[in-house]
Amino acid sequence: MAERDLISRFVAGLRTRDDRLLIGPGDDAAVVRAGAVAVTSTDTTVLGVHLPADDPHVTPDVVGHRALATALSDLAAMGVPAGEAYVALTLPTSWDDGHVIALVEAMERLAAATGTTIAGGDVSSGPALVVTVTVVGWADDEHALLRRDAARAGDRVGVTGQLGGSAAGLALLVDPRARTATLTPNVRAALLDRYLRPEPRLALGQRLLRLGAHAAIDLSDGVATDAGHVGRASGLRLRIDVDRLPRQLGVDAVAAAVGRDPAQLAAAGGEDFELLVTAPPERAGAIARAGVTWIGEVAEAAGDDAAPGVVLERDGRPLGWAGFEHRA
Amino acid sequence: MAERDLISRFVAGLRTRDDRLLIGPGDDAAVVRAGAVAVTSTDTTVLGVHLPADDPHVTPDVVGHRALATALSDLAAMGVPAGEAYVALTLPTSWDDGHVIALVEAMERLAAATGTTIAGGDVSSGPALVVTVTVVGWADDEHALLRRDAARAGDRVGVTGQLGGSAAGLALLVDPRARTATLTPNVRAALLDRYLRPEPRLALGQRLLRLGAHAAIDLSDGVATDAGHVGRASGLRLRIDVDRLPRQLGVDAVAAAVGRDPAQLAAAGGEDFELLVTAPPERAGAIARAGVTWIGEVAEAAGDDAAPGVVLERDGRPLGWAGFEHRA
């Protein structure tokens, strides 16, 4: 299929769902009525790197959904609604029209569900499937955002949703030991879904901002790594009790099957695309009711033994787990 | 080199050159004070597809320069100044730190020369070098733009600069016959430079808008293809005399060596990244003085023999050249 035909098909599948778009795909650039402040993030998904290349679960619609979802997750973590997405596709010759259309349609479904307008894109050929999605959200001013560097000493630390499901789902795809775990079909499907079709927490991010949360980050690399980013950016130390991390149903069974501590899967597995948030204690009740589980607190960072970052604890003592860095 | 270290190096090489950037690389997203209207384009460069993979001329700094230049060229064609760029790098294992730093430094040099702020990015590993650059420019309103669909019957059609140099430069890299062309070292170097280090015509695009041009497009695919986009978008027919296309010095010698009509190289070669523009006759003098050569006119499209698009002519008669579509 010629590049130009593909672009036409790509464009034909898209719908505008806000009144911002003034000139859509088809000119040299898309033209959009701006808000006061643009919040922009770019994210790349490489098939065979970010997703296994030869697994029957990893269909074109999974690739499309996940590429847009992981980009939108960064906007969720800033507390802004989704505006526009710009999609650059690099397609290997093994991908035919049907694959590409399935990928774009899945992206468009998620765009519809999240209020995103796919406003532009680019199609190239290449040796592997590479999808780069740039997303833009609009805010009224730069203070109406959840920043990484805005945690304050005394804040409580929480997470949305449940963790470890993505790591367990990936294990079910790539680790033969994981398949020995006893799981009901529904639980198993939910673990796979968490890995393959993560949902960006856009509405929840905006709600946390309105409820008075201070800082947030999305959990792409896992609590162990991402909480460290918040701590270092804020010059503070996040103390997290790993046994308070909410674990998705089935994570414990998969962890047992692969011989890992389930709390480690929840803390270091990554790619759950939930939000980690800090908030002052007086907002803890309202924020908990919005769907946040409190897992720790923000402490002053002082001295060599308490550098800015994160410390993971169990029974009040720092953990010495190895292998905490996310696998990517 | 770990992904995180690479991002740090990447960020360390960047400089902010406008007062728009409120939160730069390091948070989940970049935060930028917006203008009234955002003009956004995304463009991918794949090494081995858009540039030959194993040619000693195709150094990392060529890849970096060209990836940003081709993206900025779309903003030039809209008549807006450059604002921010977001850079997604997919790096093969064969690329070491030195390669990546050279690529980023070349991008940063072009950013400095064009007033662009590289405000964010993403680094992944993958099987080939893929660079996706999303650029944003800001305009006061959507009418203060050069659009593809704004040509009017009676407009003159012009191009900036000189054409065919990029196609001739590429031929010098990949076609042994081209190397038999007799060229002075300077002329040869200029042809290679045109292909390897194109310059986006940002200042000229803005000037053409101020001088009253109607429509514009950047010449990525070549006059033959790109003029057709303007014609179809505007519902009109661009008539272009191929012998009036200004040819870069050395194009004729390379065309002779490879056995092609030099006007065909200028019309269909592509990747010169000059601008094609339409403007009313009363502005022709001022626009010519800005660096535009008039090559044709905009006619009404009427009937099957005169569909919207482009017709290439010689001595007043339509040309039947084959192979007019750009090679990509």
C-alpha cells in the first residue's frame, strides 16, 4: 500500500471531538486553538522491545491501544485532560493494510473514550513497528498541574487502583513458570488485560488535582523507581511500606509460581499506569474515597543515610531488595 | 548506556531559548505558555529508509540535523516561526554514546539557529535508528497562516531557492553513473549538502505570508507531487513550466551523467525543502525580490481534461513524463 493511501485511510478513520481543531490532517501541519498552557509528552512503543513481537496476544489493536494509552498516562499524571494526539507510524513490510487499520481503529476507540482528537500523523516504512505518540493537554495555568517536584514534607503517599497486574500479565506471556499459577479464567484475563490494555487515569488525575493533591507521577517503571523520581525532584524522601501496596487479584499466585515476593511484583513490576500521588494529611479522607490507597509518607531528606528519593520498608525497616530497577 | 543516563545526557545538551517553557524535560510532560493557535507537525526519519544506512557521509550529526530540519520545514510552509520540538529517539545497539551525542548536538545547533527549544523527548531501544520529531509553532490566529487550500485562480506560482540539488546529491551517494559528472569540488559539496543538511525556510515562509502570499507547501516530494497537493486542496489547477524551475548549479551535469532530463530532476527529485507558493500578480514583484522564482500560474479546474491538481508543461504543452511520483 502506498504511503499516501495509508495516510488517507488513517485520516478517514479519525473523528474530531473538540472544537479546538481548526485545520486537521491534510495540510503541512495541524492547527489547533490553544489553551493558556500546553502540556506535552511524547512516548515511543517498539514492537519486540516494549511488547513481545511474536505472541498471539499482541495483536495490532493491542499495539495501537497501548501506544496511545501510555502517552496519555503522562497527561493523567499532570492532572490535565487530553487534547490532541499526533501519531507517527513506522511500518515493517510484514504489516498489511488490515494490521494498520486494526491498530488505528484501536487508537481511535481509546481516543473516543478519553476525549482525545488525533489531529495529525506521519507514516513511514522501516524494519520494525515503531509508534511514537505525542499528546497535548491544555491547562489554565502552570500552577493548575500535578508536578513531580511539588511533594511536601508531611504529605501522605498513595497510589490509585491496584498494582502488579501488568508484571503478572507479562509473566503469563513470557515465563513458562507463571503458567503453573492457579487462576480463574476471569482473573487470568484481567491480568493479561492490565498488561496489554492499560487505561490512562485521566479523569482520576484531574480529580486528584481538584481534591488538593500536591505531586503525582504515573507508574510506568513501578513504585520503586517512580517514587524515587518524585522524591529527588522534590528534594525529599518518600517512605513506602511495600506491604501496603494494593495488589491486583492473581498477582500473589503468579508471584508464587515464579518464585518472587508478591510485594516486589507490585513495587517493581511497572507498567500498571496507575498514579502515585502525594497529598497533605487533611485531604487524605477525600482522596482515599476517590480511589487512592495510602502507602507511606513524605519525610525530610537529611544526611547520607537519608538522601532525596525513595526508601521501601517492611515492618518499619528499609528493604534491601535487589533488582529494583525496572527491566526496561 | 542505560536509558536514563542517555536521557540525562540528552537533556544536559539542551538550552531554552524562549520564555515559553515553564516546565522542561524531567516531569511527566513539558509545560509551555501557549500562543493563540498551535501549529503542529510530526515527522519521522528512519536510517536506511530516508537516508542510506551505510554511507560514510551519513554521520549521526547528519541524521540529527535532517530529522529536525524536515520537521521544521512544515512550519516554514505554514508561515509560522518555530517554537518547541519534542524528539523521540529509537536507538539500535550499534549506536554508542558518541553517536547519540553527535546526533543531539547537531539537532541542538539547528535548534539554536532557528530559535527552536527542544522541550522534551523519549529514548527507546530498537532494531534501527528511528527519529520522530514533533514541532510546534505559535500563530496569532488561524488566518495568519499559509495554507495548502488557499490558492486562488489567477495567482502566480513560485518556488524559493533552487531545485534538484537534493536529488543530485543523493545520486552522487548511491548511483555510480552520477560520479562520472564533471563538478568542481565546491559544486559537488553543495549538492551533497543540499541532500544531507537541508535548511528549513522558516524566515522566508513568514516573510512570504507578510508579503501577501496565499498558499504554500514545502517541497519534500518535489514540485510535481507537492504542487498537486495545493491544486487539489484548493480545487484548482496549477500550471507549471518545467523549464522555468530554477536548477541548482551542478544539477544539469549530474542529470546528464545519469541520463535524465535536468528539468525532471528539478521537478520530481524532492527533498530540496524549498517552498512552493502562490500569490496574486500584484504581489509578484515584492515576492520575487524576497527570493521567489515564478514558474507558473493557478487556473480554474474544469472538466475531465482539467481536474484539480497540477499540470507540468514545456513550450505550453502538457508533459507526459513517467515516473513523476517521488521515490519514497
